[in-house]
Amino acid sequence: MGSGAGVTLTDVAREAGVGESTASRVLRSHGSFSSKTRASVLEAAARLGYVPNRIAGTLASTGSKLVGIIVPSLANIVFPDLLRGANSVLGKAGFQSVIGVTDYDLVGEEALISSLLSWRPAGLLVAGLEHTARADAMLRGAGIRIIEMLDTDGAGIDMVVGFSNREAGRASARHLIARGYRRIGYVGHDLALDLRAAKRFEGFRAALAEAGLQVAGQVIASVPSSIEAGRDGLARILDETRDLDAVYFSNDDMAIGGYFLCLSRGIGIPDRLALFGHNGLEVARCAPQPLSTIRTPRVEVGEASARLISSDGPPAVVTLDFELIEGATT
Amino acid sequence: MGSGAGVTLTDVAREAGVGESTASRVLRSHGSFSSKTRASVLEAAARLGYVPNRIAGTLASTGSKLVGIIVPSLANIVFPDLLRGANSVLGKAGFQSVIGVTDYDLVGEEALISSLLSWRPAGLLVAGLEHTARADAMLRGAGIRIIEMLDTDGAGIDMVVGFSNREAGRASARHLIARGYRRIGYVGHDLALDLRAAKRFEGFRAALAEAGLQVAGQVIASVPSSIEAGRDGLARILDETRDLDAVYFSNDDMAIGGYFLCLSRGIGIPDRLALFGHNGLEVARCAPQPLSTIRTPRVEVGEASARLISSDGPPAVVTLDFELIEGATT
DNA sequence: GTGAAAGCGCTAACAG
DNA sequence: CTGTTAGCGCTTTCAC
């Protein structure tokens, strides 16, 4: 067991007394060779501590085993969940995930796309449908499978896997309306950045309008979503808008913050105030009063997206279902 | 702006009317060339939609710009936090993160290490000090910077960045003892897998012993940590062990579960029962009663680790401080 | 300041 | 079943 670094296929072949290509075939269990040759190559490789050089392998062969994954953030568990689903499927198929984090910046995304593409990945998974014009052009011209995730409200480039945030927002509104709430507020986070949250809010308002209603008040923090932002946001909207009977939050993090505020202030839920979130996080499910929310298939979207990397079908949209969870906060 | 895919440096050079090596120098702003040459190369590259092939570049040059990062899980926000810190620093330095998730399996880790090493990364960041013998040998023989993260209780291979979980456990125990608690229970998750949680518990018991105490009872779920596991674990220990006055949880997820149980059952905190966690998550900080816990420098560990990738100093241990947070649950 | 030539380590035909 | 021969696309001496 040598140092391993610097040992090449040539060394292994020489040590085993065979040609390079034979050693290569054995090591990749591809093509044919006698079991005797096989044994000696494998033994030589082990003795030398050979670690194949995938960089060279990728360059020599046509396709790479790298897959790029681009997400806007890692601070919200939603994206690690997505990554987790994708990575687990990719790993089993022999792919390596190369990640990029945009910080919700489309220009940063453009740079990341260019950078990831330079590794000649087998495919690219990217959260969201919105891109800069240049990013869009790069993705279209890359000649690899592009999977856009988590959003089906808009046109995709190649494959799209997700659900309709607009419909999720509509469903949330219809639920509150059906429960009898009429003075409904909205507490959200930076919508200019989180485009999917914006689409939910849009769907939410549309459904309210269909029922002849509109949001009775809204507070939109100009920060990323967080429990703290939700707590502070609810405090503000309660100050600014009287007689709210329900509040729709941009996601569960925000909603849990609101829930905590109600607990602190002794605001009765749902009698005095109803709360509704989005995502179906564990913390929302396990709270003393489970939060009413929408469970989104994040891990599943990651898994399904990863599976599509090796598909050769035509562009398509895969819609996964979200599920409305009637908790104890409505 | 062509298809981009398939355009090579040779094409760009021909289009610009210069030699390949000149085009290469311009594109990497390395070496010398006239500003006129520069302009024509850049223009040709843009016109052709050239995307450099880093695979080829890496093979031709010596060093790669890939960095492997291995974590046990993505389900617990702790590791995304670590990744986030590392990735942000790496990105700024022109590196790409290639991730691997072990699912807390050391044999899986070994396979991942071998797989990541085959991409000839510039360095490897790996969570934890424990590895299989073969993994250890591969890491030592890789000839690149190896950074082991989040744990300083043990011997490292090259660089180590983290804090002492044992000391964190001790500090937690001393805090509870100083507050006057004597009948202290432990609610944890699978310690055979989460070695750092095991070290915390070990330090915790050691500090109790120094005060002539021992845990009054313990419940260890054989599942990964979660809010639900913490809630159920607390329910069980309250059944099994009478007169507990405090419970130490393996981490904040578990502790928040316990906190939720207390809220549900109307168990007064901290008078009737004190709770102590570990990690300093946002949800713990924002709860109606902030959880007493230890804030761990996860993002900072990721950042510091990433910075060390390009260092050329001798092996070293970088210890970052954790901070005990006196919340309202003790 | 610039180009020609020689690989980086491997895979993929192709003969044998 | 096995070895030889060309490259993959780029970087890197090294002359010019």
C-alpha cells in the first residue's frame, strides 16, 4: 500500500505485466479479459495503492460523471432537503454532485452556471425557472440535460420538476376562506429575491379576490426568511392592522416565528388568530399545536430530478403533488 | 453566440488568428500578450460562446480547483451550515465544492473518500476524526491538504478545525450543577453513529462524576436526532425516571422536541424541569423561552477550514470557541 | 510578445 | 483476449 498519489495506470499495467488498455478494461470491468489477467491487475492496483484519475478518464471518454446542482441558499432546510434527495440518487448512479450557491442572486447564478459548465458535467440541476438572458442562453446551448426544480409556474428550458407555487398559494387561501376567516394578513420575506414565495403570494391573493376578498394587511421584511423575521413580522402586522383573524406566512420558518410570538403573548390560536405556513417542516409538525401548512415534496423533487439526468426523452414537465396539512392553527 | 458546447480553445485561437498558447494565456490573464491580441482573443471567445474545459485544464496543469467536502448528513441543519461556510469561502477563491454524504456510515465514508480522491481535488474537508483504517491510509497518502472538522477530541491526520465536544459536554454539566440541579437525565439519539454526540455525553458524565453525581436516567433513541425523537424521548424518561429536575439533550433538535412536550403537558420550565441542548439553533433562540444551550461555531468552522485548503504550513489544530447560552430553560 | 511541440493520464478504436 | 496507436482539450516549457 504505497502513497497512492502519483501512481498511474501505466504503473499498474507494468506491475501487472499487461498493456495499459487491458488494465483499464479490468479496472472498469468493461470489455473482456481472462480471469487470470483480472486477478493480477487488481492485485497490482491494490499493491500500488492506485487511485484512478477521473479527470483524465473524463477527458479521454466522452461523458463525465459530474452533475452540477445550483441552489439559492443552504440556510433554509428546504434546499439541503432538495440536495439530499438529489445527491442520494446521483450517488447510487455513480455521479458526483458539484454544488453552487447563488445567495438568491441571478447574476451570481449566471457566474455559477458558467463555472459549473466548465467542468463539463453530465447534467445540471438548478432551482427555479428564472435566469438572466445570458444564463438562459448558456443552459440552452450546453448540450446536456438541464433540470429546473421546485417551480412549474412558467416555461422551462428542458426538464422541469416541481409543483405550482401559485396553486399552493391558492389552496392556502381557499382553506382559510373555507374555515371562515375573512380578515387575513400576510407576513413575508424578501419577495424580490424569493421568486417562488412571490408566486405563492400571488396565487393567494388571486384566490382571495375570487372570493371577493383582499389581504387586510401585509408586512414584508426585506431579509431572508427566518423564525425571527416571522416573529417580528407578526408583531408589526398586529400593530398595524386591527382585527386580523388569520395570517398567511411566506413559509414555515416565518410561521413558526409567528406561532412563538402568539405563545409568548398568550394570543389564542386559532380562536383569536389563525396561522398558516408553507413547506411542512418537522418543527411545524411537532409543535404543541401542529401548524396548518402545505407539505412540499422537496426530497422527492431532488430524487426525481436526479433520475432524469440520465434520461434521453424529450423535454417534459414533472409535476409532483403538494399536500395541505390541516393542523391545529386554523 | 453559438451553441458553446464543443467550441475549443483551438477554435478560439484560429478565429482570433493567434496561436493556442497565446489564446490560453489571454484567457487566463497569465503571462504576457499585447493588448491588441488580448482584445481579439476575448472577442473571438465571446463570439463563439467559448466555455473553457476545466477538465482538460486540470489534467494539463498540475493542480485542480475542486475541493471535496464530506459530511455525515444533510438532514440536520448543522451540516448545511458547515457546508455554507466552507462553500462561500471556497467559491471566492475560485474553488468548486464536490460533496459527499456518508449517512453516518464509516464504510460509506471510505468509499466516498476514494471516489472524491479520484477527482484529484486540491484538498478534502471531512467532518470528524474517525475513519476506517483504509480511509485513514488513503487520506494520509493523498498528498493533499486534509481538514478534519468539528471535533478536536482525538488525533488528526493533517489539519483539524473545530472544538472539543467533550468540553462542551462538561460545560453543560457544570452549568446545570451550578444552577442547583441534581437529578439530571439524558435524552439522546444514536450514539454509535453520532460520535461527536457520544463525546459530549462522555464529557457530561465526567463532569457529573467530578461533582459526585451521575445521570439519574437516560433514554437513547436508536434513530437520528429529530424533534420528534426528542419529544418521545422526554416522554419516556419522564415515565421511567421519577423526580428528574433537569434533562440534557444530545442536541437542540432533541431539546426543542422536549420543550414542545413540556408546553403540551403544561410542565413548568425551568421550575419543574430544566432543559439543556446543544448547537444554538435559531429555533432554540427564538422559542418563547430561549433554550439554554451551547452555540457551536459551525459556519465559522466551515470558513476556517476552507481557508486552510491553500495553506502550506505544517499540520495544526485550530480550536474555535463554543459559547454557553443561558436561556430561560435552566 | 508569440507559437510549436510535448505531454497530463486515460479511453477507445483497431488490429492482432 | 490483448497490445498498439491516437487522441480528449488544455497548459507548459522553450525557442524564436
